[in-house]
Amino acid sequence: MGHRINALQLVPVKVPLGHRFSRVLSNEEHFSPQKLVQQLRAKGVEVGLMIDLTNTWRYYERDEIDELAVEHLKVPCRGRGQVPQPEAVNSFVWELMSYWQRAPGRWTVLHCTHGFNRTGYMIVNFLVRQGWSVEKALRIFAEHRPPGIYKEDYIRELYRYNHEPLPSGFKAPALPTWKPEEPDSPKADHMLDGDTEGATPNSEPAEMKHDDILGETVQEEEAISARQAVMKLVHGVDEWPVDQLRFPGGQPVSLDRENMGKLQEKRYWVTWKADGTRYMLLLCRWGVYLIDRTFSVRRVQMRFPQQLVGKDTLLHAHHMTLLDGEMVVDEDMAAGTQHRRFLAYDLIALNGESLVRHPFKERWARIEKFVMQPRGMEKAAIEAKLDPGKKRYPVRYDYGSELFSVRRKGFFPLLAMAKLLDEFIPGLSHESDGLIFQGYDEEYVTGTDFNILKWKFLHLNSVDFRLRSTAAGAELRLLETRRSKAVQGEVPLPGARVEFDEGMDVTRLENLIVECSWNGEEGFWKFLRVRGDKDTPNAYHVYEKVMRSINDNITEEDLHEEVKVALEQPVYAKDVAEAKKAAAAAAARGKR
């Protein structure tokens, strides 16, 4: 057995051997589950849970653990040649944290076969998620289970997975004296753990798309917990029935001639409408959850400090901070490179404090001050090692290795709209299909927000439908939208015709959510893409609003005229005055 890790209420051990091994082992040699529990109890440790990382049942029977009144959890991991998969690490971390809540004061024992490599890999990852660096976490495990992890590939993967560079002068650990040299064949430990499969070769990276499935799988109990946290931060209610958990993000409405007058009634800011994929990011101490519009939850390995680390190197991470935004793929056509980026456009909660009642201007400002600036400060502190005159920051971390970068999306005074349309959008390295008009002083509204207005370029004005077959042939489909809450089911649009790209197998789109734009001249819908991030079509009233917007045909010239009138209203006096002041200062600098 290893030593007790008090911070985790956990003891790392080698695998105990069941009763059938008593035929070949003496009582003194036989390390059984019963002996394990008795020895720990003699040291004042009451075991309540055993977590088994082996990929076999050859060592003991489940009944032998049940007889000891100890819970047993199996998180199967392959042995030699493959470190535990991220999904297995996520399960281990979640189960251990959940057990702390269920049984405070009771301890967990963790084992693989020998209790060093897979066991250590799990514990080190857990400690990193509690705020320690990989280097520090490896030392902690080695102190409690000497000599620690001795497989070089496990250690290298711990640094890689957690986005930390290997320490300078890194040397592979020496093999323990009791451990025989292992054969080159990968069969040894795989066969021992009942696994004969080899490692899956890495495939070449595919072209990035903004709706790619990202991150790691989490078990459903963890996903439900994340959804409950989001609902509480947005609605202020602690517990929701599971069947009522729905993505609570706000949704804009299409700009038409009926609601366009709102631009004159209240102060609006404007931004480009990125043609990306909507997500929320829930930042927790133990990791970051990526949540899409279907309310699917996946985990991404990222770092969000609240401040620079001190001498103890312990990360003080954001906890229960909720960002709203969209994923885009920036493409450098000249260099032939792509870069995935999350554009954060709203901050719903900050470290457990809900901000939904705060005006947008405050929520947007806090994204930069409390989320982006600490990340930027730490990144700069890490890179300061390039300056030999500066003291070394005590933590190494490679932000560039994260799955995507994060930045705050820009919002601009309404008078900047012309520049957005004429200069900014044409120069973007990702797709944009229009503009978003955001109320400067508005609270965060869940569901349809009639005060957030979206304007799309006419040829990109679209509706998300459910696609169903009709008897009229492969190119004629029955499009459906969602009814209101009062009337269940979906509303068909009989006779709706959709044009597909040549060569498409449209039968594979049956029952999927598809985005379509309207071709008014020809009188049909044009298929744009499958919406893999959605599991329901647009509501019928959304369809009606889009069609009204399409029929209204608000052109860029119409927008410019409306904004010109709006800027004459008192609500924009401050924006206009600041713009004039900035222009005068720029002119003065030019004369100098």
C-alpha cells in the first residue's frame, strides 16, 4: 500500500487478490481485499469505496468487496502501451468528488495492477484539476507511493494532456529494482488485463469546421450536474426536473420594418453576426464544460485563472463562471492555416454570482476585466522567461496547445455600423452573415429576446427546419417548424421545395435539422447545412419573423438611413459626442 493522501481521502494500492489465490499463496503472502480493509482500519482509515482501474475481473470477485460493505467502482483502463483515456479520467474525477459529497469522512482506495502508473496517472490529473502543476502533482504522488510513476510515456502524456511543457533536463525515471524489464511486445500487460487490442494510430487532422464535435465525453450524471448549474445561474432556481432542462440562451429576432424603430427608442451597440456555432462555456475549478444548443455537455482541457499564482504555484481558477458566445474558425488563406476561436459576447455569471439583471454594458466589460485579462497576464508572465532580466514565473503552461483560443467579441457604437459593413466584415478571417444590434442597457433574457435584433444579408436569411420526406420525390421535402409551447408538435409547410447541391444523398438528411435560405425569385428553399448543434427546428413564430424580414427586404441603404435618423435621437448624444472628440484628437495628431 501507499501512504494516505489526506487531501483526497484516498490510498493508492496494488491490486488485492481474491480468495481463489489462497490455493497458491500463503496467508503471509496473500494481500486480499479483506486484509487491505483490515490493515487500513487499524490505521484509523474507514474504507467506503474501492475504485478499480484494471480491465479484467481475474483478480477478485465483486462479491468479495460487497461482503466488506465497501462500494466498488470499475473504471476500466488498458495497461501497457496506452495511458488512460480522457473519458476514464473524467469518470474517475467525477466519481471521487461525488463520493466526497455522499460519504464525508470515508476513504477511497484506488488500484490498477501494481498501483503506480495508471493509479498515478489518475491521481496526478486529479491534483492538477485541483490547481497543482503537473510537476508538483507528480512529486506529491511519488511521496505517497514511492517511487511514483515510472513509465516515461505516462509522464510525457501527463504534461502534454495538461498543456505543460516538459521540465528542462527531463530524464526518464529509473525502473524500480523489483520490476523486471518488460518485453518489447505490447502483449504482456494487455493480456494480463484481458485486453488484446493495440493502440489506434493517429489520423491526419481534418479540415476544421465551426460545428465540429469538440472536447471529451463526460458521464450523464456529470452532464446533468453541469446543466443544473447553468439553469441555476440563469434562472436562480436550485433544482430543475431533468425533463425540463433546456438550453437557456437568449435568441435574437430578425430585423424587419415593424421593429426597426427600436433603434431610435433605446441605445444600441452593433457587432458582426459571425456564422459560427453557439456555445456556452461553464468554467469550474476542475475543468471547463462546452455546452451546445442541444444542451449536450463535453469537457475541454483549458485554464482560466482569476489571478497570477503565488509561491505555492496553486491555481485559483474561475468557478461557476458562465460565458455565452460562438465558435468560429479563422482561416489564413495565404498561409493555408486554420485556427479555432471562441468569441465570448456575454457574461451570464461570474464565480457563482448571476449577472442576468446587470445591464449588457457591465456584463460585456467584465468579460475583459475578470476573464480575459487574467489569462493574458499569466500568458505574458510565462513568456517573460524570454527576458533573462525577469524572474521566472513558477508555472509553465502552453495556452497555444488548447483546443481553441478565447477572446471577447467586439461591440461598437451604432455610428460604427457603416465601417463594420464596408471594412470590418470584408476583412474577417471567418464567415459573417450580417449584423447584431444589442441593447446597451438591456438585461440578459432567456429564450427569444425581442430587444436583440439580427440583420442578415438577404441571400443568407435562413430558417432552421426539420426535414421530412414526402411522396413527391427526392427533391421535394416537407419542412417543419416547432409549434408554440401551448400547442405541441411541429407545423408542416406543405409543398415546400428545397434545392440541394448536386450529388447530395438527401435521404441521409431525413429527420435532421437543416438550415435553409429562401430563393424568392424561384420560390424554393436552398439547403445550406445540417445543424448538428440543434435538436429542434425554429419555432413557427421565428419562421414568420424571418419571412417578414425577407419580404421587407431591408437593404444596406435602408439600414444606413434608419441609423442616420436614430443617431439624431437624444439616447445617442453621448456616443456622437465621444466620436466627435476622438475625431478631433486624431486630426490634431495628424497636424503635429
